[in-house]
Amino acid sequence: MTAGSRLDRLRRQARAATLFAPLSLPEAVQRLGFVQADPIRAPARAQDLILRHRVRGYRAGDLERRFARLGLEEDFLYAYGFMPAATRQLLHPRMDPLGVEGRHAPTGLALEVLDFVRARGPTHPAELEKRFGRERAVNGWGGFSKATTRALENLHHYGLLRVARRREGIRVYECASPIAAVAGHGDRAARAVMLVARILAPVSLPSLRGALALMSRRNPGLGPLAPVVATALGSGELLREEIDGESYVWPAGETAGHGEASARDVRLLAPFDPLVWDRRRFEHLWGWAYRFEAYTPPARRQLGYYALPMLWGDAVIGWANLALTRGSLEVELGYAQAAPRSQAFRRALDAELTRMERFLRHRGTPSLAADA
């Protein structure tokens, strides 16, 4: 098999691994294991853009509206996002490097905030401002945020609080039940590694290591994860293939798409969709570099503020910038090379833009099909 045909197979595998036939909302979140979140809504939040391809009849905001009823959680895996309870259990209890025997014990303002939430129940951050004021603290980005918000985030990180629901995108916190370890840290580490490898499969080995480094930084109790990857490769739990000097890995058995043609449709993907998350793989498979430019100064943007990668069949061929203005969808398209000239592409693109407009127009109307 030539390198070109192996790349074709890898492209099909990458699509088939994550763009499964649409399911109900709980089934899709369970199958994904993790849905990355992002607060920017241009044209919709990342979690909604990810789920619209994988949930029957999904409408923007369905995840937020049904979050509490479905018993979902929010936490940090290799990024921050939404997950089933089983995924969150792999991350807790989180070790506090400064705590006695690794246990986190809040003090000062954090302890006061925890006591307040215990007494009050589900708490919006604005309620804490009324009680404790608006003192500022340095946040993880080097800027400033409210000290009470930082306290909430820290208590959530260590599993003392959980997100009960969201109100207009803002997290509402409540006290969490103690999270018992589902297994020893070695088994938890192995399961977490396999989960991330499955979500991003087939993933370039350097990108997998990078994602696991992000996870390990937030979960030092899991220990070094590079040896876990090496063990999985040695045992055959993870398969490995090198193409053009690039190593790709995926869980054994995750070989969907090897022998089947991809659907000839157009999909506009979120910047953090599992299909495009691995930027190293993206450039190798599709021959151009995608960049998320929301935080890039406007004069330096090449693709746009919130460019959505455009999938055509099993190739990402360009991008789209979209906005719903006065009920009409405004579209700006760009292509890595030339736009396909076929009528099939034009029909597929029109169909996707129609789906996107419907998805955005009904963002305030929950879909009955999403829970079915």
C-alpha cells in the first residue's frame, strides 16, 4: 500500500471514528466521553457546534437546557468541557500537592464560600458578590477575576463543588457528594489515557502526549502518563502506524472507516471538534494549517474571528465564517485551494448551510428529539 493510499485510509478512519450516526443527546455524550466547551458564541458555542452533528434534531442550547436532567458533569480532561459522570470519576479524587497526604482542605475565602454554598444550595456567582464583595484576584491567564469566582473554580477543581446547571451560560454551583476512587491511580491513569486516545483517534503520538500533559498537570495524582502510553503500545491496547515519518495511534478495535467510502456531504465543524483538534494531524492529512484566530489581533487574522473548518467527504478543504443577522444567515467562505466545481459539492454545501440556519434560528427552542 502506498503512502498516499494509507493517508486516504487514515482520513476515512479519522472521520468515521467520531462522526457516527446521530444518537440521542445522552447517548452521544456517553459515546463521545467528553465534549469540549468554549464560551464564544460565533455563531454558536463550541459544545453546541460539536453536538449538532452527533445528536438527532439538536438545537443550539440543548445541552445547557438538559444538563441537570441528564446528570452530566463539567470538569477538565485535556481541556474544559462536559462529560458523563463516568469520565469525571476518572479524574477524582484530585491530589493537592500542597495538602496533607494529597488531600485538599480549603481555607480562608474558599472555606467561607464552601460554607455559603452548603447553607444556600445552588449558587450563582453573582450571589457571592453580594455577600463577599468584588475583590479581584489574579487568574490563570495573568489577568484579573473576582476572588469569589476563583474560589468557586478551585473548589470545583478539587471536587468539593460541582456545576448544577448553567444560567445564560454562567455556571451555577452546588455542593458535590464525595467522589470515591473507582480504582487505583494506575488503573485510573490507564483508563484515562485510553479515553483520550479514543476521543482523538487516530491521533498523532506527539499530540496525544501533549493532551495527556495537559491532563496530568491538572491531575498530578495520576502520575506520569508517557509510560502508560508505552505500556499500552507494548500490550497491543494501542495500535501504531507511521506514515510519512508521522506516528499515529488509536485503541485496538477502533478501525472504522478502513474499507468504506465516506459520505459525500459537507460539515461545518467547531474549532475544537475531535476531528480537527489535533492540529498536527490536520496539517498532515489535509495539507494546510488551520488556526483558531478569535484571540488574534484582527489585522493579523487570515481565516477569520471564528472560522469553522469545512469538511467535504473525508477532506477538510476550507472554512466558513457565519453570522445569523436579523434571521438571515450571513456566510463568508474560504478555501485552502480552489472551491470544488461539482454540482454535488454545491448541493451538499447548500444543504449544510440550511441545516446550520435551522440550528441557529431555533436556539431558544429545545428539541424533543435530543433526549429520545
